[in-house]
Amino acid sequence: MSGVPGHDILGLGRPRPDGSAARVKGLVRARLGLGDDATLMVTELHCHEDGCPDVETVIALMRAGKDRVSWKIAKPMAEITDQDLAVIG
């Protein structure tokens, strides 16, 4: 069904897991010293509008009793390095 035009208009297609999300979560946890009580979500989004990157990775941090925080990195999650995460602290 992924070949149907307009089927994945939001760019939320589910690629085969390659471990990138878990790797990025591990890097974020280490950089911020997060424990298991923090929830991290790592999502890769595709943009089809002018002026935005073709692919960006969104990292969201959720902790009980604290505001949700999120960061965007203008590259696919498979390419993110610890140096790219300097934007989060």
C-alpha cells in the first residue's frame, strides 16, 4: 500500500527497524543523565514543503511533573551523532 500516491502524505511511513531510535535514545539518556523514569520518543518526519529539511528527527522528553521538551535535528536519525545532540545540552 505504500506505493499508493498520497498514502504516506505525512511522511510517517514505518521503515524497517535498524536500531537507530534506540541508539539515539541511549545517546540522549547518557548526555542528560536520564534514568528509567524519563520517557523519550524519537521520530523521523519527512517534510514536503518549501523551506523545511527533507527529513528531520524529533526527540521528545517527557517526565512526570515536568513540561514536555522537544528538539528537532535536520537529518535522519540513522545519521545522528553525539555531536548533533549538543543542541539538547
